[in-house]
Amino acid sequence: MTDSGLLCLQCEYNLTGTIAATEVGMGENRCPECGTTFDPDDLRARLAGAPRPIAVWDNEKQGILTRYIKMCLITWFMPWRLPRMIPPCYHRRSHRVFRWITIALAIGSFIGLLSLLNFFDPSRYRPSLTNARDVAIFSTIMLSFWMGIILCETLLGIVLVNTITPNDFDRLLPEPEACNRWWGIVGFLRSFILLGAACFILFILAEEYGHAYVRSLGSYDLEQYLLLALVGIVLWWWTALSITITRAPTSWGRRLGCIVFAPIAVVIGGVASYVAIEVITSSIVHI
């Protein structure tokens, strides 16, 4: 009997014999190892590398806002669902749309907040979107943060794809528009940027309007609270990523290696952003 290469999506048991027996009426389409039912035609399509829709996110019966909110909530509070929701092959445009929406919301929230603050109280100094130098500095900071995030995600995606997916993707013959599951997981984890943006917005509002209240508490170190909040979000992101990695069908050694590499990628991206901000902003200031 020729090996069909069809494996159980749950436990990766080879289903060649099971499918052959079912076709002659001697069994059913159920994995004998874990009991999961399967559709042979669906498995053949997956083996051929046909992109599959991402559960929830690619459900066009719902509005984009509803799908986006659901994916954020799943990523933040139920990350263990992501490996099952994202097929081995999916359309590249799926997570690209999610990532661009996330960046647009994060940067747009800063621009909107600064615009409102300058509109209602123009007497106080703050970055102005009508001043060329302020715009250049603000744009540099945003672009540097963005490039640092992309660098971190790229390093992490490369490591995940090449370390913990040898049995998950390499056996497929993906189409040009198909993308590996782990690129999708990294892309959806970008939603944690929104939590970081929310922390920065709260920090700006506290700087603007919370001086008297905070001083009355006998302690005034908003930067320290902001740093603690951002560290907490990074740890939350790392925990969510680690949970998804533990679901990978590979050895624990590979999984632990990827979990340990995640904070290294964060540090590399953070250092790159910091250096870019320092170099470019100092050049702008001295112009």
C-alpha cells in the first residue's frame, strides 16, 4: 500500500490504512489513535497546500470590526485556540490585514489624542501636528517603534517556522499565496501593541490632567508606572506566545528553545528602535 501522506490533524497519526479500509467499507473516517473524525478530501486539499480560511477571522458573514475584536480577545485571553484556528496553510492577506489594522489603530490613537489636546488647550506645549520639527520627531519615533516590532516579529517568525514546524508544513506543497501557520500566530499576537498604546495614552492623560491628584498621594513617578505596565504587557505577550508554542507537534526541546528565544527577539527589536530614535531625533534637533 502506497503511503498517501495524509495525517490526523490532531495527533499526526498516518491515516493511509484507515482511509483505505473506509473506502472498502471496513471502517469509518475516524483516527484510530485519538478518535478525531476527518474528511479525506479536506486532508488531500491540505496536503496539496491549498490555503484554508482562518476560523473567525475569515468569516465574512461578520463585520470586520466584530472579527477584529474577537481575534484580539482570543489572542489575549485564549491563545491556546490559535494553533487550531489557523490552518497549516492560509492566505497571506489574512494576517496582513489584521496587522495593518492594528498598526493603524495604535498610531491613529496617538495622532487623535494629540490633536484633541492641542485643539482644546493650545496654550500648553506638547508635540504639534502643525510644527514641522514636532511632526518629524513624532514620525521618527513611531516609525522606529514600528520597525523594531517588525524586526522582532520577523526574527521570531523565522525561528518558529524553521524550528517547530517540520511535521506541520514541510510535507505540504504550498501555493504561492499560502503562508505558514506560525507567521499567522505571530501576526495576531501583534494585537498586544494596542494594550501598549493604551498605556501610553493613559500616561499622556495623567501627565496632562493628573498632576495634582498624583502629588496628593505623596508619590509622583508616572514614568515608573508606565515602564511597569509595558513590562507587564510584554510578559503577557510572552505567556500567550509560549502557550501557543506548547501546542506545536514537535519535541519539548524545540518548544523550550523557541520560548527562550522570544524575549531575545524583543530585546533585539527594542534596542534597534532605541538606537534609531536616539540617532535620528538628535540629528533633527540639531538642524
